[in-house]
Amino acid sequence: MDLHVWAATSALPSLDADCLAALLFVHFAALTNITVVPSSNPFRFATALPVLTDSTTGVPVALGHVQVLRTLASKTTESALSFSARQTALASFAKNALLPVSLYVQRVHSQHYYSILRPAIFSIFATLPLPVRYMLPFLLIADAKYRISEIYDADAAPPTDPKAAATAATSAVPGFSFFQKRTPNPRHMVALTDAGIPTSVVNAVTSVGGDDYAGVACMLHVLSTTLPVLEAALEGSYLGGDAPSPADVVVMAQLYVQTREAYAVPFVADYIATSFPRIKAYLDRHSATLAELSMLPSRGARDDETISARSILLHYSGF
């Protein structure tokens, strides 16, 4: 079978966390019959990458993150990589809790976007017509903001009532006005400290620009309720004990996206380093695995996977 994924960046084997999780699963399960295809057309399929297809016919076998991981699990004899009830619950919790942070770090934070994401898109899709290549990063930002808003079931628009607007402006984070430009609010700093986030990390938040300050503060609040659960679950080398599990590939993929690349304000890495020694050791211990993913069997995209401006526009217009 062929595993279609977003192509690599300078620091990660794939631009996308879900694709990275699938690559990690193939590696840990030692699946030799899977060929990795760094797709040049992520809009070819009816769902987001990763996608598994039949190597001969090109017909999709599994579409999307969940189906792909479950299909890969059915191909391995490694019992630790099966989707037990505990592993399913932990993987689902980690994905739902960490996804908004990954989306924010990679696509929404302005410094990260300009220094890493945009150049990566221009490199990966170098054959795109320039107007389309220029438009794609903006589409990814819009998609990230929509998905974050959808996860929180919140309206990102500011309140129309002046009194409500004033209340929202001074309320403790998280608040969904983090998509707006704003300056540090002392009450937010107190809220972060009360959540158990170290003072050194809280102080670093004030150094970010108005575009990013409130978003970073909101994401730290998300992490303050998620990372303690993962820290407690790390009783061995992996979340499942002494062998890799489905939850491990999800957690590693999300946290490596948030911490691996050079980042102007590395708030996730700093928070982990100061407060979660097990998670820090876990990520350090398995970081060499990322380099090993480049040795998985791979091939170039087929002719029918060539991307075009029309395919992108059709994808985003809903047809």
C-alpha cells in the first residue's frame, strides 16, 4: 500500500502532525509493505492527508487520520500497537487537546508562520503557479483559525455590546479574542500563574508581539490542563509502558510539531522543560526516531497527483 503524506520540512519528516503520526506508526510497527508518497497534491482526495491507497490501482483504502492508523494497526502483530480501550481513549484525548496548540504554533503565530511555514510551503510546492503558491499559506491560516474556533465552539468575532466588549477585554484567558491584536493584560498574567505555569514562562509571554500575545496565553492554558495528564501516564519509556502504542504516535507527532522547529517564542518547549520532566525526557529520548523516518521506503508522486490551481480552488469552493 501507498501512504500519502505532506512532504518534509527542514526539521520534520512531514509538515503535518497527522501525517507524522502515520509515519511514526509505520516505523514502530516495522511495516515493510508500506511505501511513503510525499504527495504533491494534498487536495487529490476527498479528505485531508494522510491517505492509504492500493499500490496497484491507486484506489483509496483508508482516508484520514483515524482510518489510516486503524488500518495500519490491523497489519501489525505488535500487540502494544493495537487500539485497546485505554489506548483509544488516551490517543483521542491527546489529539483533541493538543491539536489546537499545534495549529496555532504552526500556522497562526506570525513569527513561526513567516520564518518556517511559509518558506516550507514555497519549497514543497515549488512547481505551483506563483499566485496559487502565494495563496496557499493564507488558506492554511484561515483553515487553522476556523478549526480552532470549531474545537472551542466559540465565536471569534468581538462582542457588539460595549459593556460585553469591555468585560471580554479584561476577562481571564482563555478568551477567543486571541485572534485580535492586543497588548499584555496584567490579569492574564495572574491567570497564567494561578494555572501553575512557571513565572519564567509567563514572563516570556509578555515579550511577544500584539498579534501573538493573547494566542500564546490561551494556548498555555490549554497545555496546563493537558500536559499533566500525559506526564502522569508516562510510567515507562512509552505511554503504553515499555513498547510504543497508538497514543505514543499521536502525542509524539503533536508535541514534535510544537517543539521541534526553531521558534521565535518557544513557549511549549520552555513550559515542558520547566514543569514536565517525564515528557521532556520522553521527547529527547525518541527524537532520533524522526531521522529514522527518512529511511522508510518511498517513491515520488504519480502523474495523476500533480497539483494545479484548479484543484485547489475546487477543493476550497466546496465542489
